[in-house]
Amino acid sequence: MISKSEYGPSRFEGEQYLDALRKYGIMGGYADGTFRPNNKLTRIELYAVLYNVLQKNSEQELTEMLKDLN
């Protein structure tokens, strides 16, 4: 799990979205506990994110995750 201290001294743009992804078990960072916001997402990382999203099998769970979308 990524700790806030792994972000560095200042908040990066989009940190609130990472918090939501972590909360819902969609994305959790690297095995060493870090999150690298400036790295490009690899194909396997994208597949892992999509897999985690697709595992959300209840409409209520998906609705809660995506509540900011119209």
C-alpha cells in the first residue's frame, strides 16, 4: 500500500484520484510501496487496472466509484 510519505514533500496533481483508486482496490502502486506519478503506465499495468475495474461486479460499487462522471 502506498503511504502519503511516498508522494514526496508536495502533493502531485491528481493525488486525490490516486486516493480513490487505492480506496476501491483499482490501483495500489509498486511492490516496493511507492507510487511513481511521472512514469508512463505500461501495458501490463493497464491490464491490471482494467482487470481490477472489471472485478467490481455490483452496480452499486461501480456507481460509487464513478459518481463524478455524468
